[in-house]
Amino acid sequence: MEFCSIFSGSSGNCLYVASDRTKILVDAGLSGKKIQEGLKEIGINPCDIDAIVITHEHDDHIKSAGILSRRFNIPIYANTNTWEAMIDKLGEVKRENIKIFDDYNSFEIGDVFVIPYEIPHDAVKPCGYSFTDGNVKISIATDIGYASDNVKENIKDSDLILLESNHDVEMLKVGPYPYPLKLRILGDKGHLSNEAAGNTIVDILNSKIKKIILGHLSKTNNYPQLALRTVLSILEMNNIRDGRDVDIDIALRDKVGRLQIIK
């Protein structure tokens, strides 16, 4: 299977997951133009995208979902509550491209088995997702206030994980955000900190997990090297070595990542 972070961060999110026969976008939270340019960078024609799968209805995850659906006739998948919350924001979507799945029940897109799972975030019915072709499993766990037992259970047997590392707690506390927003981000339905990301990796790491990419970094309350340094420090304290026990990488907010091929 293939994975690429087209963009991942507080400014907008779009991820690419593919098998041999199926190409999927997870979220479309930037302009259609930027996403098309990002796909072009990794050699993907937007006309070949089979589906857009939505995690939740916040603007940084759905901004151009309707635009891309109309432009390239792409089905959009989301649960009932998420569809109800976002449909007025998307513009007109063809009836046949409105794909609704029940809560956290698994479904198939082409030859990819899609496994939605519950995450703690302040949206109506937010989902994390795992994708598998029967051999490789790729999981996405961002926009999580904390790594719940359910999150850990769903991602622990993955080959590749995109895991949120949103903020440095001290930067957030002394930063410019209004106090209520700080409380929201730090709360159980907010976003995962760098330290929490490191501790989550310690809790779930096993021999199957080949790569973990830290994503959804805040523009204001984090920066890539701090996120990476914090996580690696926690892993080293637990005798886990980057490059030996697992490969740790960063998904940048404003740059397309490397196309990962997982066998």
C-alpha cells in the first residue's frame, strides 16, 4: 500500500492512501488547487481518486471536498452525523456521490477495507481510520484530545501510523491564543501534545509497526524539530531507538511528504 501526507496541520489536512487498485483521499481541508498540485507532486492524477473519506466536519478537513467531488466526480464518504453537519458547507454534491456509512461500521472502497473508529474530539461524530488491503494496515489518528484505549487498540497492529503531535504544552500555555481556546486544545476532546504522542508510541509499539509519522502540527504552538526531539527523547528514555525499533518522521503543514510504499 501507499501513503502520503499531502498536507497535515492546523491550517489544513489532506492525506493520500492507496492500494494497487484503489486511491483514496482522507479529508480535503485546503483549496482544491493546492490539493491538485500536491497530488501532482507525487505523480497522482486527481481524476484517478476513487473516494474522499472525511474524519469530521471542521473546515480544515472539508474545505474543498465538495469542489473536488464536483470537479472530478469523486464520492465522499462520511457517517450520518458528519454528513448532516457538513453538507451545507460543501455546496452541491451529486446524490450518487453522497456515501453514508453507519457510525463506526467498516466498509469497502474497491479493494481497500476501511475501518472507522471513535476518537475523542469536539466534533459531532469524529472518526479515525484504518485502511487495509488484507496484508498491510495504515492508520490515521489525529484530532484526538488523548490517546484513548479505543484509539490504541485500533492502531496498535498497523504497519504505518500517522499520529497527531499537535502542540508543545508550554508554548501553548504562554502563546497568543485566547484562554478558552487553550483550554479546548488541552482538553480531552482537543489535540494531542508532543509529549502525549511520545507516550502513546511507547504504549503501542510492537514489531509490526514499521513507521510512525507525526502530524497535524500547530503553526503557532509547535515546530517540527521540537515535536521530533520531544518524541525521540521519550522513546530513548524507554530504550526505543529511532531507525532500529521504529522509523519516526514528520508530516509538514505546508509541504507534501514523501510517498511511502509499505509492503
